[in-house]
Amino acid sequence: MSCYQLLKKSTQSAARRGILSTAHGDIQTPNFMPVGTQGTVKTLHPNELVDLDAQVILGNTYHLFLRPTMDVLQTFGGLHQFMQWDRPILTDSGGFQVFSLAKIRKITPEGVWFNNHLNGERMLLSPETSLDIQATIGSDIAMIFDECPPYPCERSYAEKSTQLTTDWAVRCKNWIEANQPQAGSFGIQSQKTNQNNSIKQLHFGIVQGSIYADLREKSAKDLVNLNFDGYAIGGVSVGEPEEEMMKAVDHSIPFLPEDKVRYAMGLGTPTQLLEMVSKGVDIFDCVMPTRLARHGVAFTVDGPINIKKQTFTHDMGPLCPEIQDSHTSQFSRAYIRHLFRTSEPLAARLLSYHNLNFYLTLMRNARTHIEAGTFEIYKQEFTARYNQVQ
């Protein structure tokens, strides 16, 4: 039985509305995952994420392995209890760290050897160790170990990389069947969240293939044959032009099953998210809302603004009148600019909250308009206003 339920499809695009069921609750799709790399979404309290109705967050396998270490997480029964979060968690495979640590790693069929960036210690991350770590973390959704090729890369490299990802996926599938990992606990309530009382950890394969359409197709088909719980489109937002990013989705989606959830990894801007929803993608993650917030950038329906600019010195208006919340709406742009100018920690907190609210509201609106049959109109109107010359 699939963990994903398709509720509604657009008649004018591939946009779809669904529900992904996990051990710690349902995720309404389309949806956006705030990034909690080290067991926290930077600057925000977990209760604030609940206020925003963040239904799932993302944790980083590599960083959590190094700190707090698996010994600590075992003591607490997983990341849910450790960080006091009773909603779903997705963990990446560590594959993107393999990509980002290119200068200090060596890829072999066995796995990836690299130097721990904290103390230089030699380490091996393999398909089996990645899943073992994610089982200890106890995430609701664990990603299959993959290799993310750089952009640009020669076809010969992409071919080898794609085959390696498939080979590793086979080993992951064997490990899952042998070990039957479960999602971590959060007190007694975690067993009551899902009507089926299922605490099974879900596993998503990651489609690779760089910019090559036939490799994307082959990767998708090979992974579908392994029958994972869902599928991600990887190797995007790694420096390629937006056109190539969209092509990667176009070259992957047609070969993924309709009854499984689809996840575009590590992106993107609000307009990119809506475009990918129209292509049939269900869930997203990106550091952009909180990272840009810490640098003074706020998202608005009229495009992003840098609140530190002098033009906002006397601006009495809110960040974005269309985005209301209990934290930021009462403050003026001038006041938030003042907080950044005086290096007050509240500045980053307010913008992080606002930006995540903007992204989560965007996904809520997408769901509403898909249900109403008006998603394409909503996307067109939002994009036109967001991209207008200011």
C-alpha cells in the first residue's frame, strides 16, 4: 500500500494535490520543508515552526553524524525526542556533502572516503552506513545514498555517476529489507499520530543523470524497479542555469509513478517552486528563506527586498501586507531595518519567521488553488507580480 494518496489533479497542467502519510503525521502536498541542518531551523524555536504549520523539516545526515554523534541520538531514541519535535522529519543521504566536499573526498564503488571537516579524521560513507545513520536519527523519511555529479560534467562522468547511484540504490534496498528500520519515537504520542500506528521509516530513491535526458530516464526507471516509497529529483540547483534545472525535472517526472510522492531537492525561488508544482512535483526544501533572512532579505509578493537599504529608514509599512502572522506583521520595515543596523539578534529571527511563512503560505495557496481548479491562474498572476520591475 502506498504512503501517498493522490487527491486531485489539475486539468491544465501536471500540478497535483495529495497527502503523504508518515509515522509522525500526514504531510499535505504540495509542501515546503524548512531546513534544520543540525537539529534546528536556524534562529527559530520548534513551537514557532508549529505556529507556521511547518508539517515536516529536513535534517542533515552528515552533520548530525558528526555532532551530536549517534551515541547521543541513541540515548534519546532519535532526533524527534532530542530536539522536541513531534512532526515528520526527512533526512538527506549525505550524498550532497559528498558533492560539496569534493576537494577532500574520494569516490569508490564501496562508498565515499573523505576527511571529517571538524578534525580531519578519515571516514567512509557508504550506502549501508548512510542508512544506518538515518535509522539511528529515526527520521520519518530517509534518502537513498547517491552521488550528485557537478555542473558541468562530461557525459562519460555522468554515465558512471548515474550507474553508481543505481548500484548504491540496490545495496540500500537490500539493507532496508534486512534491517526494517523504523522512525524514531517522540514520547507516547508518536505511536498515536498515524491512524495505522505504523512507525515504518520511508525511503526515497534519488534520480540523477546530470543534464542528459536519456540518463535521467534510465535512472528513474532503474529506481522505480526497486520500488521505493517515493522519488526525488537530485543533481539540481548545483550551479546550472534555471533552464537546465527545469529540464532535469521534465526529463525525470514522466518516468516516476503517479502513486508515489515526488521531491525536488534543494531549491528554489518562489516562482521556481510554483513552476515545479505545475510539472508535478510535490515537496521541496531550500535554505534560501532562512539564509537570506540572516542577510536582511525579505520575500514579498512584489519580489524580494533588502531591508537594510536606506530607502526603508522611514518606511512605516509591514514587510508584506499580504502575509500576516503573529510575529512580524506589527513591526514596520523601518524598525526591522534598525534591528539589522544595530546587529540585534531579533532581526534574523523576525525575517526567518516571515520568510518561512511566505514559503509555507505559497504552498498552502497552491494546494487551495489546485483543489479549486485555478492553480494555473494563481501561478500566472503570482509570477507576474513577483517578477515586476520595482
